[in-house]
Amino acid sequence: MLDASTVATKKIYYDDPYAVTFVARVVSFEDGDLVLDQTAFFPEEGGQNPDRGILADCSVADVKIKKGFIHHYLKPSEGEAMPDLKEGDLVTGTIDWDHRFSNMQQHSGEHLFSGIAHTLYGCENVGFHLSDKEVTVDFDRFLTDEELLLIEQRVNEAIAHNVESRVEILNGREAEEAEYRSKLALTKDVRVVSFPGYDACACCAPHVKRTGEIGLLKVVRAIKWRTGIRVTLLCGGRAMALFDRDHEILTRTAQYLTTSVEGVYGQVVKMKEELAALKAQLRAQAILSMRRKVAAVESGGGNAVIFETEVETEAARDAVNVLVEKKSGYCGVFIGTDGTGYRYIIGKRGGDARVLNNLLKTRFGARGGGQAAMVQGSVSCTGDEVRALFEEIGE
Ligand SMILES: [Zn+2]
């Protein structure tokens, strides 16, 4: 085992972020935890997820950096075996380039976004996370939709300008004098990654050589976060995949509505308004229809019960309200069938509808409740049983 205080794993991705395959010597290997003298695998660091890939013909499940040493955690996938390695052996490694390049695109896009946001609006990037799905960036100041759009436009201009990135290692004094973001009280050498004209930032990750490789950047979400804002970004292939998905959904919706993509929103608004008007019309008709039934009930003493297969609760309640003005006894509307059971509303003018409700509960296990003037519930019994109960209870 080499001494961690004097030796650390050489980071191939510092000198060549495009290195995919490499050969390295084993420093230690224990329980699938492989440390090499050098590696092209970027570990989980600075909010970015680690590289994936293969080492000694075995899948790498995770990569972490501890005290300067990069640990590769091997986990054989189907058809693979845990390699038999000892100190000094040479191994070949290959990183998952598609995954890495996407990370380089997302990460470099984030640099441009944060740098331009800083230049235009003076906000500081105070949080960064790069997952396999998206990038989130936290800023200490809120940004309006217009501001976000302007930053996004400037980033895409920077991408089109195809600016070449620059990496410099500044020693303590140089770092003190230089202008860059993420300036911490660092005593050791600082790795500063620049996209001249747009951004300079202390960073440990691999970046694209030229901004054109980012392809495009899209802000997909922005939410208030503490005193500032959390912005979600997509770059390159991920942004294109989102565009493909949304375009497909919109095109299909437009075809379904027999309109253009531009016409979808107006059409949906119109349909929603029409639907609301139709629902209101149906409600009014249901109330009217129930009132006709109530009108057919003879006024005076005694109880009254009306059965309906299906009617909205609003119309049923209205019917009970009108019915209690005509009849002095219990007035009920039962909605349903003998097979499915009934929803019900029962009212009593100047009396207690809960008495009949309690009877429905004890006889048929009904569920429900309410005030003395009106109760509401559901019950599994037949219409004949309900009618018999209304006769039996009297007024
Ligand atoms: Zn970076």
C-alpha cells in the first residue's frame, strides 16, 4: 500500500477528459475495492455522479475519492466475474463514454449558465447537483422568467461561438490575484476552468474542449429556493430528448384536436369552457327533473321517498329541500339500485332526520350522518325495505 500523504491516484481526466481506455497498475484490491496508480474514472465529487464503465473485465458500480485515492467498487454484472488482482498487476479500464460525454455537456453548460447569471445579475451559484437525469443549480438570488430566458439565450450564443475552454492550475498567490467563481480560502493549488469571455470557475470535473460540443442548453424548471432560486437545466442529448418528447406529445394532441400545434392551447381552453357550460346545463336539468318528481308528490302529512337510479347529489339535496316544505314527515331521496345499494339524503322539517338514519344504521348497517334537518349516507338494502321502513316509522 502506498502512502496516502505523499501519493495520490493520478487523474487522467485532468489532462485528457477524452481518454476512454487506459492501462493502470493496481495499488490495492480488497473485497472489490480497487485502487489504481492512475484512472480515467471521475469519482463522485462536487455534486456530480461518478463515471460508469469496466475495469479488468468487470463492471464498476461506484467510484469514490478518499484522501486523494480514487476507489473503484467492482460489481460483476451477468456473465462477468470478480477479477483476481494483486498489487502491481496491470489492468485495462474503459469508461462509459456516452454517460461521461453527457456529464461533460451538462457540467460545461452549467458553467456557462452560472457564469453568465453572475455577470448579468450578480447572483452566486450556491449549490450544484448533476444526476443521470438533470442538473440543478441553486442561486442566492431569485431570477424572473425573463431573466432566465435571457441567460439561456446568452448560453446558447456562447455555445454557437464554440469557445475553447482553458484549464489552469494556480498556486496560492496566483489564485489570490485571479478572478474566478467558487473562490474559497484555498491554501493549495486551485484548478480553474475557464470559458474565456463567459466564465472562470474553480472546478475538479472534466469539461468539453469547446462550447459547441454542449449542443444546446434548456432551462426546464425553476422554483423558489431559500432566498433564491433552484434552476433545472438540460444540455445536449438530454435537451434534445426532451424536445423530441414534447414535440411528439404536442403533434399528437394537435392531430387529435384537428388543429395546428399553435392552435392546441386555444382549442383546449375552448373545450374546457364548453365542458364547464355543459356540466352546468346538466346540473340545471337534473335539478329541474327532480323538482318535477317532487311536484307530483301530494302535499300534506306523512313521509315521502323518491327513488332515482342516478342523479347528482346537488339535485337530490335540492329535491329534499323542496320536499320538506310540502310534507311534514320524513322526506328522502334514494339514489341507486337494489343490486348496488343506495346513496341517500333524508330531511325533516322541524324534526330530526337522524332518527330514521339511526334506524337505517341498526337495520341495514348504513353509513352516514348529518344534522337534525338533513342527513346523508349510503346503505345496502332493497328499495322495498326502504319503503317499508318509511311506513313503519310514521311521522
Ligand atoms: Zn466544472
